[in-house]
Amino acid sequence: QLPMVYSWQNVYQQMYDTQIEYDLVIRSRYDMALYNQVDYNSIDGNYLNHAGNATSLDDNLCITNYANAEKLYHNVFTKLIKLSKKSGVLNSAEESWTKIVEHEGLIDKAVINPALRFQLLRDNWLWWGDEEGNIVSDKVLVR
């Protein structure tokens, strides 16, 4: 998880440096397929929208507004190291993400959004997209 969170911090810094305040900031894994097209107009950026098939605050996908993103991702790697040193434990990625959300006072804004359901695309699968944007694989993606 350390390389993942370090990359979050670096990518956020590049976004921050543009001085463009985006309506929504999307942080996701590179190897995921959404089950359905997302209507971004229906996403309330005042919340931290997590994937609908998650059972906890999931580190795979989060959509929020610029102000929340600034609190979460600005120096997020540094925060993770500091929180881990303080507790003496480097938790799982999901637990660490939850601790960061709590630390920034945003836990009450964290929601699981049922419209954001995804499947991770695994390395040992052959997968690609067709002309309609559907994920095609040599294995069936279970919904």
C-alpha cells in the first residue's frame, strides 16, 4: 500500500499545481471495470463516494469534490507514515484509508454509493474493451 498512497500524493500534487478547482476528483485503481456507466451529475461531491459493492471504506475508488480531495490527498503519504508511527502499526490499505478519512474529520461524509459497482481486472485474465465500451474477457466477470 505504501507505493499506492505515495502515488496518490504525487498525482494530487500535480493536480493541485494546476490551480484548477475541479467539480469532482476521482481516485481509482487503474485495473478496474465499472459495471455500468456513471452519471457524474448524480454524484454529490460533498460526500466521499465509495464503491457500491464495498463492505467498508474501500481504497479502490473514491469520488468527491475538490475541497474534500484537498484535505484527503494533500500530503496523504506523509499523513499515513505519521499515523502509522503514532500507532506503531501499518494497517491494511482499507484500514489505513479509513484512518486517514477519520483523521481529516470526513468520516461522516463517507458513503457507499450503490451506483459505483466495479470488478477488478486480474493480471492472469485476458481482457479488453469492445466498440461499445464493454469489458471482454476470456473469463466471465461475475456481477
